[in-house]
Amino acid sequence: MELSRRAELPVPTIKFYLREGLLPPGRSAPGRRHLDYDERHVSRLMLIRTMTAVGRMSLASVREVLHAIDSRGLPIAGLCAVINDALFAEDPSLLAMPERQGAAARIDAFIDMLGWRVADDSPGRHTLARVLTALERLTGDADVGVFAPYAEAAMCLTALEVASLSSSVEPDNDRATVIARVVLLEAGMAALRRLAREHLVEATGPVGAERT
């Protein structure tokens, strides 16, 4: 299959995406036995692979994101909300962790203190509450202020991302580009933090280790 060669994906994988409705069918051409696929199909496959392989998103989440890309008139805020929800949904280990009583209220107060306009049902609130609960159980005492420097760094980085976005992303390829950037930069940031940790531990040694 020509599409397999151009997208660098196995034919069974492409057929699976077709069966799942993630990839639109090709067009029939007069006098040809096979369906025609164009660059839109190649781009769609690249986006799907980005979300599943790099973003580690489930097919259900990928389907929701692709639906948002195909929806006409959806503003950039709505598109970003869809990808945020999809990315948060990919952490079943955190979803299985209970929240300690009062953790959610302290996270809400922390977000209010930051002045961030975040929906009351934003999954990020619940994720932070579970992380705070886990920190408290591990250390015996964890203040919500532990998130302050992370919030500051996140705001600086995200401000750069948002500044590069257009207020209108009507063409499907523009919408796909926005989604791909969010997923790739999310993975890139995680990789950079791990590399920085490796560098600092190598340069200074583990905390508490004797230095010679």
C-alpha cells in the first residue's frame, strides 16, 4: 500500500485505524482497483502516532481529540481544553489514588491564590490533590506551597506556547498542528526535566552523599 510507505506505518496498523474510524477512508478513482489516499491521510496518521506513541494517549482519547479537530467553529480555547482533558485521562495510576480529606480544598485555595482562571471541574485540580495526598503520606507533612515554583515555571513556559497560537485555527491542518505541538512539547518538557536531574545528580552527587 502506497500510504503505508509514505506514512512509514505497517499496513495492518493503517487498516486498524480505518476500522476504528480514526482515519477517513480513501477515495475511489475511476478505472482503479485501489482507493486513493492523499497528504491529508498521511498527516492524520502522523498525528495519531504522535498522540499514541509520544503522548501515550488511549484510542478513546485520540478519538475525542480528532473529533475536536474536525469540528468547525470550535475556538482555540475549546481545542486546548479537549487536549488537556485527554492528556490528564492518561494517568490511571493517579486516578486510582484516593484524595485525603481537605486536599482538594487546599488545592482550590492555591489555584485561587495564583489567580488562575481554571474550571471547577478541571481534572488538573484532582491530579494535584492526589499528588499532595501522596506527598503527605510519604513525608508525613507536605504543604501545598511545594507546588509554587512549579506553577511559576509552568506559567512562564506555557505563556510562550500560548503566544505562538493563533486565535483562529479553522483549517484542519492548523488544528492538527496545535495538537501536535502541545503533545510534543509536553513530552519534551518531561524529557528535559529528567535530563536536568541526571546532570545535577552527576555534577553534585545525591543529597546526603559524602563528597571527596
